Amino acid sequence: MLNLLEVINLSVQFDTYQGMVEAVDEANLTIKKGEVVGLVGESGCGKTTMARAILNVIPSPPGKISKGQVFFQGRNILLMEEKELNLSIRGKAITLIPQDPLGSFNPLFSIGTQIKDIARQKLISQSEPKRLGNHKEEMKQKILMMLNKVKLPTPETFLTRYPHELSGGQRQRVMIAMALLTDPLLVIADEPTTFLDVTVQAQILEILQHLVREEHVSVLYITHNLAVASKISDRIVVMYAGQIVESASTDSFFAHPAHPYTRKLLECLPSQAREIKGIPGNVPSLINPPKGCRFVSRCDRAQSECFQKRPLQEEIASDHWIHCYHPILKNEE
Amino acid sequence: MTTYKIIFREFLNDRLAVMGLGIILILLLTALFAPFLAPDRSAIYDINPQKKLKAPSWEHPFGTDHMGRDILSRVIFGTRITIIIAIIAVGSALTIGVPIGLIAGYYENWLSGFLMRISDIFLSFPQFVLAMALAVVLGPNIKNAILALSITYWPWFSRIVYAETLFVKHSTFIEATEALGANKFRIMAFHILPNILSPIIVRSTIGMGYTILTAAALGFLGVGAQPPTPEWGLAISEAREYLPGAWWYATFPGMAIFVVVMAFNMFGDGLRDVLDPRLRISGK
């Protein structure tokens, strides 16, 4: 399979009053065509920053991409002209399903106005800007079809309604429809189910999964929920304090999680039988983070070298990559 | 459409605001139909020494001035000047101030600092003193008075728009729009501006009243409208010499200023209450 997106050595920094925050540190990420990658990590570990860096919309100042490349279909997004990015990448080839479906709609305009706006900007403008009229009906059909696909009953009635008149699940469905409207190659779903309750969450995941398979798009699914990630992804990437610590195919990942952090994270998943466990300690401050492995202060396998230098990427099994000097190997169990 | 209906109904409940709107409408109609309403059209400019300083009567309900001109007709024609001053001054202040506030609020870099410091420099003088100084330098006439008012009033708009833009630009939907690849102009004009329209509308309405008052003051001090323009402030200034004997001369133009400015303020207050429910006082 072809690599659709390749993030190489990406670092993002934010200049705050307390000092320079390294929100993302030398992250590598590859998404193949048609692949669903689950990016998992705690709150504030740099998942969303990563997503924004891929679209090159880091708010600057205070943020900046200090290092690295983001290749999309072989072209470095970070070097592309703003105009070209707006025209052919953002909202077109790469779309975003945001975390907060209410806040992400402009409250002053109806759903229909906002969808049509995207359709007008992204579906027509490049090809034949003059013949807007001819496309109107075609555009509307496409919008209705998309709303149908996300299983909104009677899509026509939704077009005239305002964002606050919809339920959370409906809003997120409209967001998914909007994200898939332009036939994107990559959809970045930034915790799209976080604000929803479990039953709606299951529905949304199902819709998303179905559409992804149907439309053959690649997805970067950002979540802090390992269970959700396991359900939807082909591949799981774990982030901790701005760094990627483990990356493996979903099967290999759950069969044999090798990084101590991943291990502990999995132990934290609440199950009915056991008590809820946590990971002792806190995420290190990202202002002057530890020199070595960032998990070192909470790791029970840490040795002296872990404090000195960040472990390099290492392949411990076929397509199972890890940043750790002392991974939990298979024969240990 | 229902939203507008609700706003309209709320507005109708506010008696003072409706009264303000009514007076403003009467003012507009008066200005529009001034030639038909004024009892004596020729009496606006024509000097008529025999009728000098006559007290109010059936023939001259507001009396006559020191040149024998009908004060009622002059007050009626004064509405035109008043409205032109208010619209042009507030309009140009909007045209300058709103884009500056938007740009300064949206871009957080040296440019925004630069634009807001310029606004601050204007705001560091009392507007009236600045407008007066400008009007004197440019030469006392009504055009320069309007120009001076416009140049000194825009920082109020840029301040408000700047603050509101800062607030709105960090909304999730602006970030989402950026991720959708909308360009900066589009975001400012079609996404931020509609969201901050209410404070701009309210400020404009109250600003109209304020501008009318300032223009009248400039006229009174002799750096605004010049004789024989039937401007209200100027009329009061001319009437000073004949007080208290010819009380009607200053009273009626003064009443006109008072009523119009109050109407704009009442209307503006009512609009603010309807458009920004956060500022409402409980029990109202």
C-alpha cells in the first residue's frame, strides 16, 4: 500500500509565559491509503496539536512547527503556499471532524447554509466557477445524499435548522457528512465521540466505520479511549507527553503491548471485575521536559540510560515499533 | 425568521425604546419632507427686519430670530443637517474603525499592536477637544466639522470590534473554519463580523446621538456650521445675545437637540437590551 501521509520528525513548540512548551517532539507517523490509524493518548499529550500540524493550522504566534516534514501524497504540506493549502488540502483532500460539534458550527447560520458554503467553496470553485447555477441542484443532491448516508432521517428538514436545534448526535452526524462531502483522501477525526453518550457513540462509530470502508478514505482517529481505538483502527499509535511511544497494527498491539506506558494504560481500562487502577505520578511538564524518556518518572522498569537519552525507534516485531530501552518482551510473559 | 420576531416583540415591550424609535422616524420624515412641512420656505435665509425677534404667535409658532426668519422653518430644515452629520460621521467612523478592529483582533502580531496604539492615541484626548482642534485647523465649516467628527470617532468602534473579535476568534467554529481552508478575509468578514454585529449596531445608534450633540457644540462654538446655515447649535449660539428677552430663539433649537439626542439614546439602550440579554437588569 502507498503511504498517503508521512509525518517525519515533527516538532511543535508553543511559546508561553512560563517558557517554551514542546507539545509534539520528533513524532513520526505514517498513514497508508485506506488505513484507519488510531492515535491514542492522555489529554494534553499533543494529539490535537499533531492533527493541526498536519493541516498546518497551528496558531502562530504562540505556536510554531520547529522541525520536521509532513508529506501528503509525496508533497510537503509545510512548504506549500497558504493559498494552495486552502484550495486543495484543507477541507478538500484532508478534512477534520472536530471534537465539539456544537462549538464548531457558526451559531448564526443554518446547517444548510454552512454545508452549502463548503460545497460551493470546495466542490465547484476549482473546476467551473462561472457556472454556479447549473451546479446548484447537483450540489443539493450530493448534500442530501451525504446526510442520508450518516443516517439522518428526513435530511431536507435539517437544512433549514440551526446548530442549537439539533441533538449532539445529530450535530456530529452533520459534521461527518460535511467532512466526507468533498471526497477527501484523509479524514482527521479529533475525538468525535467524546461529547456523546455511549449509545450515540456506538452509532456514530458504526456510521463512521461503514463510510470509511465504503468511500476508501484514510482516517486518523484521535481518541483517549483505547476501546474505541481498537474497534475502529487498523493501526494504533500511542502518544505520551508529546512523543510517540508505540506504533503497531491493532492485532499486534493488543496481542502484545510492549511499551511500559501502553501496558499500564491498558491496565487502567475499567472492567467490571477489577478495581480501577491508575498510573502513579503525573505527566511531566512539557516546559523543560526530562532529557531522556518522558515516561521515566512513572516507569517501574527505568534504568540509568532512560534518564540520559530518548530511546530510538526500534522494531520489536513485524511492523511493531517502539521507543523504549526495556520493552516488555514476549518471552517475559 | 422567528428569531427576528422574538427580538421585535421584546423590543416593543420597551416603551422608552419604542418612543425613541418613533421620534427618530419622525425626524427622518421631517428631514425628507422639510420643504412641505416648513410654513415659510423663503424665510429660512431671507432677512426680514420688520419681523425681527417676534415672540411665538400663530403666524410664527416658534417665533422669529434676530433677522426676522421663522424659527420653526429653520428648525425643520435643521433636521436635514443633523441627519446628514450623524449618518456621515458615524458611517465613516464605522468604515474606518470596524476593519481596523477586526484586523487588529484577528492578527496577533506587530500590526495589531500598531493599529490599537493609534486608536489609543486618539482615545487619550477627549474626543470633543480633538474634534474642535481639527475643525479649527481645517477651517470652520460644516464639511470640516463632519470630517473632524469622523476622524475622532472611529477609535470607539475599533476598540469594541477589537475586544469582540479577540473573544470570537478563539471559538471552536473559527478554528474549524480555518481547518476547512477559509482564507483570512472570509473568516473576518463572514464568520467573525456577523457574530459581533450587535455591539456595533448598539454603539452606532448611541453614537448618532453623541455625534449630533458634538456637532451642535461645534456649531455653537463657531467652528462648525457657519451662518446662515439653519444648524441648531449655531442657532443657540446666535441666540445668546438676545437672552433672556427672546427666550424662544434659543429654546426651540435647544429642545430639538435635546429630543433627538435623547431619542437616539433611548433607542440605543433598548436595542442593547434586546440584542445583548446579558446586560439586562433583573426585574425589568
